[in-house]
Amino acid sequence: MASWISIFLRLSSLITLFVAISIGTIASGIPRRLGFYRWLSFQLKEDALKGLSPAFLEGVADGYTYARLSKEANLTGQTAIVTGANSGLGYWSSYHLSMQGANVIMACRNPTKCEAARSKIADALASNKPRLYSSGSVTPMVLDTSILSSVRSFADTYTNSHPGPINMLLLNAGVGKKLDPTALSPDGIELIFATNHVGHHLLYKLLFPQILQAGESSGARVVLTSSSAHYSGKPKYGVGLTKDEIVEAGEDGFYAQSKLAQVLFAQEAARRLDLMNTKAASNVFVNSCHPGMVDTSIWIVVKQYFESKLFGTIVIKMIEMLQNQFMFSPEEGALTQIYLAAAPEVATLGGGIRGRYFHPQAVEVQPHAHTKNMTLQTSLWDFTESLVIQA
């Protein structure tokens, strides 16, 4: 017994030493300066690591910049809706779109936080900072994408008060981890899948007529904030097509499954628009993207989850190190989805960019092999339709 304890202690010491050396090496910045991470991202068969963090872009020319956005994107008079807009990627998307002249609806779960975020952006809009285009506006509205009745209420309220075209719909709200692995939404759907995918599917469905209105004139963009987590291959079937299969993905697969669903949604929405064969539909551009590893509030719940796990303290320390030295800021992370929402070239390059998947900064990459499965893609759409009709 004593010998096993001794072996365990030695292994624990070695693991701790290895982690300490690894953290120290990463923190030194040497691998980044040598281009190691960029090299590593090209060694995989998949594009999962490309643009993952600033370190993976060392020595790579920017695909897009805020300087270009400020010069070329005149959004004056256009309307944008951003879900999850009170913090992180959603906040900075709302900020920059309104700075370019868009009238932004900030759709948030918490009205108090939403108003605080709106007020902060409104103060910036009222400043005397010189701009090429007139400032837009920001309006808060309550939306919880995990609850389908909340999505319907939001859509009803919005369409009644704003019957005009919707030029930009950023389906950004999301959760990454849940403290209770068995938690379901009020509609009986696995909570992460409900929040990240199903609620957004319904929102797009309800607002689609107004998106097509924009397609008749200046055009419309729909952007889904996905994640490179969809490359994980979990669950092995990609995305569940029943409520039970969604749950069977398990703790390791919930988030990846929901993010793969968003890539598939973008592809299927783009395909269905093509089949409509109308001027309006041809002027709607639906795409998905991974913002990179971004230091947002999503990591708060992730760290809370690991507090009670074996070696949880070490994992939390590594996350905090990554937050401090390795991740994009929320403003940097928002750039790719802003590019897809506002850059003029999205509507012109190769006849328009539709159903594609992007990594930072604004670079098209190939998503996981599951996204080539047309049966999965169409079946997921039909399954999701059944979920929103039943609710």
C-alpha cells in the first residue's frame, strides 16, 4: 500500500512539474515569437487551430481590420439585431455597428445589464469623436433564447414596433457550460442546445419576412457565432436528431453539438435561399464563424464547473493564464462576425459569400467533415422545425 502511495505522489509531482514548465514556457512568449503556434495550426488535417488566438496569427496578415470597417462600411439607416448584446462579442458588435450608422436592437436576457450596456454605447455615440458616417442608435429589448415563448414575445414586440427591413441579424447569444449536467430548458430541450441553436432557429424563422424585405433593397446578413469546438467529433453522430440523442451527447459533447448545429444551420439556410431563386433571397447572406478563444464571461461558468473537479485548481489556473496572455479581447473577437455582418465584399466576392465558415480574422476555413453530410444538415433543420412548432 505504501509503495502505491509513493508512486502516486511521485506521479502527482511530475504532473505538477510538467504543468508548471508548460505554463512557464507559454507565458514566456517564446513559442509565439518563433511562430510555433502558427506552424502547429497547419499540421492538422482540419482547420480547428487556425486563428484560434493571437498567437496562432503571429506573422499572418490580417484578413480584416476595424480601420477598414470604419472607412468602407456605411450602415446609415440600416437595422441590426444582436442577441446576447450586453457583454463580450455582442456588446462590441453592437458598439461598432452603431458607430457605422446602424440602428441596433440589443437583445439581452437581463434587462438591467442590457440597459447598462446600451447607456455606455449611447455615451460613446454622443461623443465628438470624428466619424465618416452618421452615428446610429442602440435600443435594448429582452430576449432569452433558451425559452421559446421569450423568442416569440420578442419577435411579436419587435415586428409590431419595427415593421421595416432587418439588414443584419447576429445570432450571437450562447452558453458554454452548465453547472447541472441534466438541466433542460422550460421547453424540455437540453439547455445548451436550446440556447445556442433552437432559440436562434425560431428567431430567424419569425423575422425571415423582414430579412427578405432587406434583400429587396440594400441586402441582409445573418451571422451565427459558432466555435471551433464543433471540430471535437463529439458526439460521434455530430448532432442529435431527437431530444434523447441531444442529451446523449453528454457533458463533453453538449457545447460542440450546439456549435456544429449552427454551422449546419448557416449552410442549410443559404441552400434554402438559393432554392427560392428570387432577387430578395439572392441578396441575403448567411454565414457562421468562430470568434477565436476570447476572454468573455462564458469562462466564469467554465471555471465554476471545474472548482469541484479533480485537479480543478490546476485547470482553473491554466484558464486564467490563457485569459491573461493567450486569448483575444472581446473587441478583437467580435471582428470576424462584424466583417460578415457589414463588410461590403461579403456581398460581392465570387458573387457573394453564403453558407461559409470563418475564423479570425475574417478568414474562410473548412469546418468539420460532419458539415458535408447533407442528410444530417437537412434532417437537423426539419427536427428543429418540429421542436419550435411543438412549443
